Amino acid sequence: MNLLLAEVAQATQRLAAAGVPSPRFDAEELAAFVHGVKRGELHHVKDADFDARYWEAVARREAREPLQHITGRAFFRYLELQVGPGVFVPRPETESVVDWAIHAVRAMDVVEPLIVDLCTGSGAIALAMAQEVPRSRVHAVELSEDALRWTRKNAEGSRVTVHQGDALSALPELDGQVDLVISNPPYIPLTEWEYVAPEARDHDPEMALFSGEDGLDTIRGIERTAHRLLRPGGIVVIEHADTQGGQVPWIFADERGWADAADHPDLNNRPRFATARKAMP
């Protein structure tokens, strides 16, 4: 074992003691970042090349600063995104939401599908949709100026059109034309503040996390926006907390102009996102 791997083992113990959920992965990722190699190449780093700044990075993670803020990058499906203070760090569970949406769009008989991502944050969802549905036209909407700085960095050179705006009133020029609306909105109840992981509670922007007493205020607003934007037969896909599985499909009720509202599980078989189709006239 080289010096770096020995230090990674110690760092893993420190991060585990601090309550970090994935201590080994994070210790290795920080080592790779500091030393400019891939995680699988740590054993190639010579002892003489060990960089003591590794322990500065470990101390930051030990204090529950998000790994992605330390490295400045987040991985999402096939993307490497720039992230940092002011923007929500994309989560792995959202990848299953995007996967469902990609298959739904591909199944549509539409040559150039029109897609809108509301509350886009880093742009992860919009960019993944644009990348994996090559002829799609994707619009990403974000209200926060702090988050938009990251959205625009990530979207530079892509086919995603970025808009600053409120998800509840966005893009009236596209009313009735959109094939798919997708969103990972804020959905944590205000009453749950103390139970949120420190990485999110202390570092993600509050407006990307919390949404009213039951966490569903923004989703209720997006329901009306989605109905306005979608063409008849168009689809909405919206992420929610695993504890809200029985509630969100009811927001997309038949009497409000929807059909086929349903919940879907994530990879851990927990209800994670809801979908519905705009009813035909």
C-alpha cells in the first residue's frame, strides 16, 4: 500500500466518524481530485507526490461541506457539471426520473420534441434530456440569479435555452406546444428542517429545498404551469419526496384536465416521482 492509500484509509475512518454517508467513496474522490488522477489510479501516485492539501479537503468534508462543493463538480448520468455555493447539487435519485422521461419522449411520434425543465438549478435535467434525445428542443427555467450563474456555465455550447423566470408563470409563448414538462422542484416541508442532512440544509439554497407546510406548494403551482404549457397528450414528470407518494398524483386529478396520473419508484423501490398526461379535449 502506498502512502496515499494509507491516508485514504485514515480519512475514511474520520469521515465515517463524522457521519458522512459514503466515507470510502468520498475519501477516494477527494484524493483523486487533489492529486489530479482518477479514483482507480490512486495506487499509482508516488509517495513523494503526496499532496498535504488532501487533509484540508478531508477536513472540509468532515465538517459536512458537500463533496461537490469541494471538488467543484457533480456527475449526473453522462454529464460532468460545475456546481458550488448558490445552486442545488443534483442527486443520483433524480437520474431515474430523467430515465423515465427520456423513454417517454422517445416513444412519442414527434420529430423534434419540445421539452421544458422547470426549477432547473444546475441544468442537470435539461442537459441530460438534450444530450440523450438528440433532436429535442429544450428550455430550462430558473428563478435564482445565484443558481443561474451555474446553469449558464453548464449550458454553454449546448442546445439548451436558459431562461430566468418563475416556474409558476414561465414561458407563456410556448403555451399548448410542449411535449414534456419535467421538474425537480423544492418539496421538503418547512416542518422537516431539522431532519435535513447538513450537506443540504446548510449549503443548498433554501428556495431549492423547502415549499410550504406540507412541501407541496410549488408542485401545486407547477401543475397549473404544466397544464398551460403542454399540448393535449403531453406529459408532465415531477420529482417528490418518498413520503409524498400517495399525495402528488392526486394533484394531477382528472377534473383538472389530467389523465393517467401515477407514481413511480426509484431504484430503492421508494415512490420518487409522479407522471400524468394532459387529457385530450
